[in-house]
Amino acid sequence: MEGNAVVKKNKKKVSGWVVAIYIFFCFMCVVYIAPIAWVVLSSLKTRKELIKAPFAFPTHFEWDNYVFAWTAGKLGIAMRNSVIVCVAALLLTMLIGSMAAFAIGKMQWKLANASMTYILIGMMIPIHCVIIPLFVRFARIGLSDSLIGVIIPYVTFSLPVTIFIMTGFFRSIPNELFESACIDGCTIYKMFFSIALPLSRTGLFVTGLMTFVANWNELLMAMVFISDDMKKTLPVSLSKFVGPYQTNYAQMFAAIVIAIIPTIIVYCIFSNQIVDGLTQGAVKG
């Protein structure tokens, strides 16, 4: 009888903690979703209605804000440029970063640890310290005001994190797999593409998403390196909605909603792979 009473008491304690955890997560969902919902609703108001009642529900949906944001703001061209830059930077970062991580994590050579330390130092260098030297160098070699001049820094600053994360995934793969493949006559390149990459695809999803989102939202380098309106990326185009004397916030919010749609779609498509990659990375260290 006493044992049953203890079990029931423990169940009550556990259920109380579970309820508290659920309440906390519901609160966090509201905290994160409420600003996005407010931006969406504000984008469907007129400028006068937004200023008069910023937190009220719109009386009627002002879809012209999206039409104006897409046409006057040239968001179509800006989104095309952002897609080109982010996809190119993503592919190069994944290819170069995974190869470097495989070399550091699985190949036996003396400078592996020193190379990892050198790469990690790159994570500590802020972007602001290299903006002016990069701009001067790119202007001399003709890469300023071009998409290639933005892709190269994006790849460079994305590589340290990618190599750091992917090295942990590659080190978690048993060496016996590569030894067996080597005995069967498998080359180092086939080991990498046929064994290492498929077994570390969750790490590729995580690092790829981090790289894509970071480059999609990057503003400073794109604003400094590009001045041609036909080559500006999406974050730079959004800055044009803020005027020196007045700003139509409803139209600006409409442009922001258009800008965040691709990242939301990416998260929805790859959410399961992202969660698996994060949990595996946490367990494998």
C-alpha cells in the first residue's frame, strides 16, 4: 500500500512538471509567433489605420501593399539575386567545408589539429574588421558591384562553422567502415562521396540551413559591395522602404513578409532533418 502511494505521488509530481513544461512552451510559441502575426496583420492595413490603431485587426485587407512592395521595391529582381547568391554560396560552402572537415576528422596528417585551430580563429573575426580591406581589394580586381564579389565573402565566413560542425559528424563515423572500403579498393574520393556524406547528411542539413538563412538575411556586405539596383539582394532592397522624412510602414511590412516567406518554407520542408541533425550532434559531440 505504501509503495502504491509513493508511485501515485511521483506520478502527480511528474504530471505537474509536464503541465508546467507545456505551459512554458506554449508561452514561448506565443512570444515567437505574436510578432510575426502582428507584422502580417499590419501589412494588410493602410498607413493611416496602422498609425491610428497599430494592434487592432484590419477593417479590410489592403492587398495593394504587396503589389506596391513587389513592383516599386523591385523585390522580384532582388529575390532572384538573393537566390543566386545564397544557392551558389551554399553549394560551395557545403562542398569545400565537408571536404575540409573530412580531411581534418578522418585523414591522418600532422597538421590536422593545427588546421582546425586556424579555421576556428576565423569564427572569432568580426565582419566589420574586413569590410574596408575587402572592398579595396575587390575594387582593384574588378569584383566590386558584382554578385561574385558577395558570394566569395559569404563562402569565406560560412566555412569555419560548417567545418567545425561537419568534423564532429565525420569523427563519429566508425573507422572500420573506411578500412573495409579501403581493403575493397575504394579510393579516398569514393569513400567521401559514397560513405562519409550519406552518413553525415543530417549535419549537412543543419549547416546548410544555417548558411542559407545567414546569407539570406545578410545586409552589411551586400550593401557595401553592391550599388547597382539590378544587382542588390533582398535585405538591401528592403532598406529602400525607409525614407529620410517619412516611411510607409504598412508597405514596408508587406515587403518584410515577402522576404521571410522563403526561409519559412525551407524550415517547414526540412524541419525533421534539422531536429535529427541537432540531436545527433548533441549526442555525438
